[in-house]
Amino acid sequence: MKTFTAIVERDPDTKFYVGYVPGFPGAHSQGETLDELQENLREVIEMLLEDEPVQSTFIL
């Protein structure tokens, strides 16, 4: 299992959480909740790694 660190902020206008993973160009997403953001970031990283399933945890 890999661990990734995500930088997360809450957008004051939309109230959505937005985050990115340093070291992964293009690895950014948003979500209404932290859980949704985490799942979205996991999907983005899987796509960036092309067909390598990612079992990971995030430090938010």
C-alpha cells in the first residue's frame, strides 16, 4: 500500500474541498466531502499510473 500526501483547501465560494498530490502533475480534484475528495484523488492517480491499481492511504 502506498501513502500519498494531498494538499487540501476548502473553496469559500463553493464550499467544496479541492486538493492536489505534489509530485503528480495533473493529480488534482474536488469533492463535496473529504471522503469524496479522497476517492476522486485515488481515481486520478490510478489513471495517471495507467492500469496499476492503487491501494493507498492519504494524509489530508
